[in-house]
Amino acid sequence: MSKRIEQIVFVIKAVAEEYQDVHPISARRMRVTQDAADYHEVAPQTILDACTRRLGISAYKFDDYLKKLFQNRDKSIFDLLRRQSRDAEDQVAISDLERELVPPPIKLAPSILSADFSRLGEEVAEVTKAGADYIHIDVMDGHFVPNITIGAAVVKALRRWTNLPLDVHLMVNEPQIQIPRFAEAGADIITIHAEVCPHLHQAVQQIKGFKAKAGIALNPGTSLAYLDEILPSLDLVLLMTVDPGSSGQLFIQGMVDKIARLRKRLDELNSAAELEVDGGITPEIAPEVVRAGARVLVAGAAVFDSGKSIKEALQSFREALSGEGI
């Protein structure tokens, strides 16, 4: 990291970590700059000037940026930092700090595979109202997995019941035949399996040609190496944490390490692709997979068949994550 931004990054991180009981933010920043000044044997104003001059702002404005960051999760200060240096190492350091201090929100994607199919539209409307982020739709063809679920006509019908993104997971052989049908039906995200698609780049571009986001899914036994050449092109990676084909299975504990390894790879690439996990995800498992790096949690039975209302079930996830400080 260059000297140009090192001092600023240090101060921002220290304000985040030190003197949590000191308020307002400006007072906390003053304590931090005093400590830094004592360490470097300089005046506190020297530390402050090193930050504000390089950012081209006043001390008051610097404190205002910090206040917005820590109180409102406003990331404007990172955009300001990025404009100060084009150095690649600086950009990585800034992105790392941003992820640490303002991690992306965790999204919940209830899977309708566990919903009541006799009132599917109403269930989707209810889960939308209850605060879901995506509607996850598992499409099975009876070949790639034993079960058969739904087709594009159902997706088209569900589009009228929700304004949430429809997250369509194609567990099918020859997905490139199905992609146009589901895209035209209203899918916002289309995820296909690496195991059945020898031409991944072509399929990803096909999805994006329909203005949908493109995802690749991997089964539990499939190596992350399958993603090496395609990862920069993806909007989402779905790691199956059970073998696909049916709902209600138990989470495979060994997948936590796989999630962490993929998270590390995505961060190294500074990728904006979402890391989604699907299979056996419950409020008890959720904090563990999120700590490992998952950002989108697919849950079926734990939402639609938990013995609670849909609203209460989703709240259980939020409370579990909040209770772990996530």
C-alpha cells in the first residue's frame, strides 16, 4: 500500500475498531489521531492534515464522511479514496477495507420447492411481503436429477405475484435449450450447472443476451477448479450444500471450507459475483455459512415447512444472523 493512502486507511480502520464508547464520531477520530501522533512523535494536526490534504477536504468534511460510514453504512469515503490513487495495491487495500467495514447485506432466497403448490402464487406473495430478497425457483427435468418440478409457464405466472428478482436454478441437462424459455418467462437470474454444460462461456453470454444475470452452480462433489476460466464473467456462483434433487436434506458440513475457499477467490479477483448457497440451510446453519463467505442463502423447508408462519421463519434467519453480529 502506498504512503499516499496508508495513513488514511489506518485512521478509518482505527476509528472503526477503537474507542467504541466515545461519541460523537469526531471525538473518536480525535482520540485516534492523538494516539497515532503519540506513536509517531508528531502533532495530532500533522496526522489529520495527512488525511484531509490527500483527500482534498476539510477536517469537518472528513468527520462527516466517517459519520455517514459508521452510522448509515454510506460508502462515499471509499469512492473518494479510490480517486486518490490508481495503484493496483491501493485499490485492493481500499476494497478489502470496504468489505470489512461495510459487508454486503445477506440476502434470503426462499425456495418454492418447499412451498404449497396448490396456492403457489399466494405463497410467493406472502414471502415477498415477509421480506425475502429473491424468489428461488428450482427447475428439475427428471434427468440431471430424478425429480421433475416446473417449467417456464409457471415462472411466467409467478412473475405477476412478486416484484422480487426471480432466481431460476436450472437443474437440467442441455440448459442452453431452456435458457431462452425461462428468460422470456421473466427470470432475472438464471443459474446452470457446470457439470452438464461443456460450453460455459457460450451459455453465460446467452443468458446475458437476455438481460438476465448469469450464474454457475456446482454440486458438492464438483471441484472449484471448474470455475477458474469462467469466474470473471459471472454474476453469481451457487454452491450446492446437499446433492440436488429434493428438499429437506441435511447440510453437508464439509461444504463450509469450500464456501470459504470460493469467497477468498472472489475477493482476490475483486469480483462482485454473489456467492449463493443452497441445501439444508437453517437459522442454525446460516451464521456459519455467512462467516465462511456466503451472501445469498437459499432456504426451502426452513421457510415454508418450519412449523412457523413464513414471516416468523424469515425473522428467525434475520435474528440468527443479527445475534452473531452479522
